[in-house]
Amino acid sequence: MQRDEAKLREYYAGAPDDISLSDVDLERIPSHISIIMDGNGRWAQARGLDRSEGHVAGVDALREAVTTSVRLGVDVLSVYAFSTENWRRPQHEVNLLMHLFATTLVKELPLFAQENVRLLFLGDIDALPKVTRDVFEKGLEETRGNTGMVFALAVNYGSRAEIARAARALARDVAAGRVDADEVDEASVAARLYTAGLPDPELLIRTSGENRLSNFLLWQIAYTEFYVTDTLWPDFTRWDYLRAVRDFQGRKRRFGGVVNK
Ligand code: FPP
């Protein structure tokens, strides 16, 4: 974990009444935080705007979440940007999102360089339109050597598809004699997921009040704490982020065992 405390304090100046940086224990910041960014459409509709405006506003909230994560010293931030089911949305919305992913990523590359962020994609990015894929590959290339926070963007991601893909890879390894079927264990599955090598999320935040996982990180969230807020994603700020961390730190995590306290 890397953290610049002076920068963090400056970033969190001017606190609202109910929360401030001193409400969280900086020694117990979750290592991996996942976010289901939900409510862009409703945010736009509530303002009489097109849904696409909600996604554009969502990009600003995402930039803030990335910066907040870096400032707090989170090791991995993973966010759900586009699911395998999202292709069912109206074509113009899908096109807008693909375009937004590409243009945003190009624009944010200097931020990733400045903040030493390494980009990672969860999901089948080969199936994306070429322009989007090309930008994603450029992002991977340019951030490969960064040693700070990992920013994992789930695009064309579905957890069941991810697990089925891992099962196929394992089946191939067994068929080729590289793996003994009797030796297949949790670690050998985990090593074939998009998240291979990352710690499991400790905290999963979902905005807009929906209590659903929507096929996100089903394997990885076995012991993850959930935090659901009614705030719509474009309104989600560094303060909401801090509220989520404070809530997380108030939980007793037992991992199926008992807590001796
Ligand atoms: C959910 O809101 C949001 C999405 C499906 C898209 C998320 C994308 C962004 C925040 C832009 C991110 C940009 C990059 C570069 C990753 P919704 O449309 O489901 O809202 P609703 O539930 O109110 O309809």
C-alpha cells in the first residue's frame, strides 16, 4: 500500500458535518474495493436529460473514485462498467458507452501515469469494437510498468462466463496432461479467472439502492462485505466513499469462523 498522508489530508479538507477523515482508521483501509456503479440513467432522467448524460456524469464520479482510492492507499479498485448482459440495451446507448470508454481512457492516461496506476481489464475485451479495444490495449501497454494501485475495469464482464472460461482452461490443461484432475482446487480455478493474482475484494459498494450482485465477481466475493447506498453513481463523492469505508470498519468479519472479542 502506498499513501501520501499530506496529500490525503489536503484532499479531504472541508468535511461535511457527518463524516471526516478522522472517522476512518487509515491502518485498516480495505486492500481491494469493488464498485457496482449504478444509477446513471435515473440520475439523468431525474434531470430531464438523456440517459447518455448520466453516463458522462458517471465518468466524473469514476475519476473521483480512482483518485480517492489512490489517496487512501487502496491496492486494487475494481469497477463494473459493462456487463455481458448490457449488450441488450438500446444500440445507441451501447455505442455511446463503447465510445465513452475509449475517449475517457485516452483522456485519463496522464492521470494513471501521474498516480502510478496500473490498468487491468476484467472481461472479454476481444469482443469489443476495434476502436475501443485498441485504446484498451494502449492503456494496458502504457500502464504495464506502473507499480501503484491496480485499476481493474470490468467491461463485457459476466461472472458466470468468467468461471466457465476458467473451467474450459482447466479442462484443456487436464486433457493435455498439464494438470491432474484430482489436483484441481480453489487455487487452480482462481488462477484462471480474470482477477488472477489479485486479492479478493474486502468491500463491495453498490450505488442507487439496488441489493443485487448482477453477475459481478461471484467467485471473488465469498467473504466480501457489501455496502449499498441510495446515492446514484454520478452523485457519489469522496465523502460517500469514506462513509462506505467507515461502515466497513465497523463490521466484525468472521470468515465463517468466530471472532474472539
Ligand atoms: C449503470 O447505470 C451504469 C452503467 C451500465 C455504465 C457505467 C459506466 C460509467 C460510469 C462510465 C464509465 C466510464 C469508463 C471509462 C469506465 P444505469 O445505466 O444502469 O442506470 P439506471 O439503473 O439508473 O438505469
